[in-house]
Amino acid sequence: MGSSMRERRERLVQFVNAQGSVTFAQLKKEFPDVSEMTLRTDLKSLDESRRIVRTHGGARSVEFVVGTDDLLLNRTTRNVEAKAAIAQKALGLVRPDSTIFLDSGSTTTALAHALPDDRLIVFTNSLTCAAELARLERARCIMVGGNLNRFSMSLNGSKTVEDVSALNVDLLFLGVTAFQSSTGFACGSDDEAALKRALIAHAERTAVLMDSTKLGRRSTFKICDLADVDYVVSDGNLTEHFKKYCEEAEVEVL
């Protein structure tokens, strides 16, 4: 294999890993000088060597498929500005003297980083959220128990669902991996999906933290329908079609 081919395929793997999941159209845009046939040959070869996972419409990183949706470390370095903007908008929903739950994920971790030191009870199953909350003196942080998922740096499983079932919180900040109008919100782990459903059932209000790249993305395990949440907090780049869909479901978009 020539050095140019090797370098191109290495760049392709790096691009897929950085994005988590890409469409073939995104690959063509990223590699405009490479023919479609060559790109498809590259994807086939990289899939066979287990460097990426080829999908019907593009490719996914190996980490995106294994264990959970993606390594949290990868997600933390992706769409950083959008996540910070989402966190700032989400702060407007937080009221002092209330109870909130921070789901696991890079966007909820950004929210934990931005939370002011008010009188709050903050529950979380996320180790990264808890680490951010450790700086607060007036807020009380409580972690729910469970099995450690080393990909998402969070706790989940039957013990976590059991802990959550004994709670009632005012506001849940929920992380998701994907949204499609036909299937609703979804993620890549059955344990995480079960926990998220339990969280929604025990929250007075639910706010989904979701950057616009999640729209139209596919994931394996359904969490809930759009109508099951109260807010979608995003980066300002949601499609008009999705916003109309939210309006019909009486979901407020921030």
C-alpha cells in the first residue's frame, strides 16, 4: 500500500473517530479530491481491518459502536462551543432550592461546570459531572450507585434504576445520542436507555440537551418520544422542520 493511500486512510480513520458517526456525503465533502469509488474501497478495507465500522450510509468509529455510544473523551472534544452555549441556556431553567438530576454525557458535564453555587440538591450518575460539582459549597451533590461504564464514565444498570426509582426530582437534564421523527430520542446502550426512561418517569420536568448534529442520526435503543419531554435545549441550529415538530408536541425549544 502506497504512502499516500496509507496517509489518506489514516486521515479517514481520524475523521471518523473525531465525528463518531459520519455520512458518506460528509466524507465526500471532507475528501473532495478522492473519488467515490476510492472512498468506498477505503471504507471497505478499514472495516475489514476493524479500524472503523462501515454502515449503510457512511461509517462509525469503533468506540461509537462498542460498549456505549462513544468514548466520553472523544465527545468532550467535539462541538465544544455548541455544548458551552447549550449549558448557558440550560442554566436559565435551574431554580435555587430545587432538585435536579444531571444525566451522563459531555453536554451535561459542561452544564455541571457552569452551575452557580446556589442552594440545590444535584443528583447524578456521572463521574465527570460529580467532579465538576465538587467545587460547589452550597449545592449538595448525591451520586446514585451502579455498575461503572468506563466508556461514558458513568454508573448504570439495575442498581442505578433502583436508586432512581426512589427519587422525585424537579428537573432532569437528559443527554441523548440521536433523534429521528419516526423513532424519537435514542442512544447506543440498552442499560443507559433503561436508566434514562426511569429518570424521565421520576422527574417533574425533562430538558433534553442536544446539539443540532444529533438530528437525523440513528442509534439503537429508543429512550422516549419527543412528547415525553418538556424542553429541548440546543445550539441554535435546529431545522425549522424539527422546531415545528416540537411546537406540535408542545415542547419548548431553547
